[in-house]
Amino acid sequence: MSISFMFLSILRKTGYALSLLGLALACKSGGDTVTPPEPTKPGVPTAVGNPLGAAVSKTIGPAGGTLSSADGSMTLRFPAGALTQETLITVQPVENTAFGGAGVGYEFGPHGTQFKKPVTLSWTYKEEDLRGSSPAALGIAYQDEQGIWQGRDNLAAIPAQHRVVAPLYHFSRYSFYENFWLNPVDRTLAPNETVEFKVFYQENSRKFPGSIDDSENETNLKPADTLTVPSGPTLDDMVHSLVPTVQLLTANQVKNWRVNGQDVIGRVDSPTGFLSYHEGKSVIYKAPAKAPEANPVAVSVEVITPGKGKLMLVRNMTIESPNELYIGGAKYDPAFAEADIVDGYLAVFVTGKPRDNTRQPGVFIQLTGIHGPGSFNLGKENKNKLTVSGFDQGGTAYEWHYLPEQREEVFGPGNVTITEYNVKDRIVAGSFSGTLHYYNRETKAYKSLSVKGQFRTGGG
């Protein structure tokens, strides 16, 4: 079946009137009556979501009416003639257990109720509901008696109002889900840290959803709960079973990778970080060497869709330095961290300025035989695997142990803790604290240096 693109038209006659095109299935006894073609993969059942908060109810009859959830984010609109008799309608928010679920789910009752005319569901989403996806990428699904989610793409997104509108033909458990999304999730990155971005989609999805072109006079659009849903079966109304398996979009299915709207492919000097292609199916983002003036930075990509629609996916990355450095009680702000990391070996440099070949204030930690997170005392038992040294403001070198004449060797005291050790992504994080020593065997001069700090680095 060819991929089609659902859209809304905005007609200019008496104000702005919205018409949902291709939204409705004919409603007959027994529910959705169009038999879906064999899906790419069979649907996979999920658990029924647990109730979230209190249910609301209202009696609605043949004259029609509306009912909203307790928080006002969801509204059902019953047109005249949808119901044949007075019916107690209930709305119970539930956990969204659909694959790729967005927002909460809803249990509508009486369960299984059929409508003579489609009922309109209007959902007002929050920004966090769609992070990494888009309202234009949403579908709506009901959970059948086998626990399998049956998805449809015949809905309308109204970004200007943060609304999505969809027709219902019968009552069941309903949830919205994402057909396309960008990974990884919004997160905080250390300077110079790298992360791989990929676009995924629901494998059994039959089409690319569309959205309203609301670039003009957005405030004049009618509220979503006043929209009407015409009847008439179309191919777009075919349902598909949701599956946990997702498909990775390749380079020929996406375009225009951007950071803050700018093309930074290969631009290593970009103050917001840069992108590089990876194996033709993803990009690698590398954070800048220092936090940008404006945080977070937005990494975006456009999914190639048929027709004139544009499907943009965005993730926000906050670039912050978690590094701290205290030498001799003095705090160095900002602090910089670099690391060399391979399986079995780790070297970390935490300094008061970008590292160079001078004896600048800082701490150097080296560990051998390391394969994961751990805690290491500055003690004799770690002499063969641990090295900790540092420089003070004057350039004097200090070590974590020394051997005074006619005395036993002195260690630390102190500790190095590694909390994150990821060789594949070259990420290391941890903390340190302790006492370092300077001892001149010729002059017998001695002094100590207290050091402490924390670090997280992408390994360069």
C-alpha cells in the first residue's frame, strides 16, 4: 500500500473553519469493521494499565454533549445522534502501556459501547509528553480483548493549541503513541562528550501522519473540541497492530540534521558542538569544549515524508561541566577534565585550565587493571594499580605516597571513586579526595597538599 499523508485544510470564509479530512470509519455493530491487511509483524499484547487518579462520569443522551477528564486535558464530544439512549459515560485515566506511548491512557465506559456517529476525542498534550517526537508523528490505538494495541493514524494535530483530535467509533482503553521518535532522550552532557542520535519508527505503521499548517493567524483557529468529524471509510482508517520492534530510519529517509537550527556537520569549531555522520544511519554529536552561553542546545532532524508536510524531531541537550577542583583549599572555577580510557586502563586529568605542557594546578589519576566502577583507597594495597599526583599553584609536584628516611612509607590518606566507566562511549565519571606529599630527600623539606574534586568527561 502506498504511503499517504493526512492533512487538514484551513478554509477562509467566515473566519477560520477547520475540516478533518479522511478521519472516519463507518460505524456498525461490532466496532471497527474494516479488516486490516496482514501486518508486517503480529501484534504483541501488553498489560492493562493501572488506574491513575479518580474517574469522572456524566450522563449523555441522543442530543449529544461533552465530558472532560478531571485535569481538563482530555475532552470527549458526542454529536447529536451518536448515542441512541441516555448513557452514563465514564472516563478513567490509566497507565499508558502502548508501545511508544505518549501521555496517559484512558479507559472509556461503558466498555464496548458502539456509536452511530463518531465521537471526537481531543487531547491537550504537554511538552514533556512528546519530547523527541512530534504531534505530527502521533497515532491513536485501542487495546483489544487480547491485550494487543490496534493503532490508527487518522487523527489531526493542531500544534498551535497543543491539541490532537481523533475520532472514536467505540469505547475501549485508548492511548496515543509515537510513530517516530529521536533517541537518545533529553539529557545532560559533559563538555567534549559524544552521543549518537538515531531516528526510529513503529514498524507496523502504515503511513506518515500529518499536521495542520498553522503558520498564519494561529490564534484565529477554532478550539479543537468544536471540530466536526465527517463520516466515510478511507484507506487511512486501516488499523495496524503495535509491536515492540522498532525500525531504524536510514540516511535516505532523513535530512537536515541541525544543532540550534544550524548546519554544523564537520564544524569542529562550532560553539554549540558539531555533528558527524556515522555508518549512514545516524549522526554523532560532540559537545563543545565548554558549556555554551545558551543552554540547552537543540539537536533536530527532518523525516522525509511524501507530500508537502514536514516532520521535525528535536532533542534538547544541556551542556554542563560537573567538574570541581580544590587544591590546598582553593577552588578552581571552572575546572576542566580530560580522560584516556581503554579496557583495563584509565587516566584522568583534572585541571584549573585547559591542559597544556606546563606545571599548572591540577590532579592526575591513573588506574590499571580497571574494568568498571569501583572505589580505591590511597593505601599500600593499591600501590601497583593506582597513581595520584598533582601540582600546586607554584608548580611544585606532589605524590600520593613518599618514603621518609628511617620510617615506613606514608600513603595518602584518601580515596578515588569511579562511578561511571564506559569504554565504548569513552565516558568516565568519579570523585577524589586526599592528601598528597612533597618530600626532598636531600634537604629533608616536606609539605602536604589537600586535594578533592569530581569529574565527568567524554574522553575527548
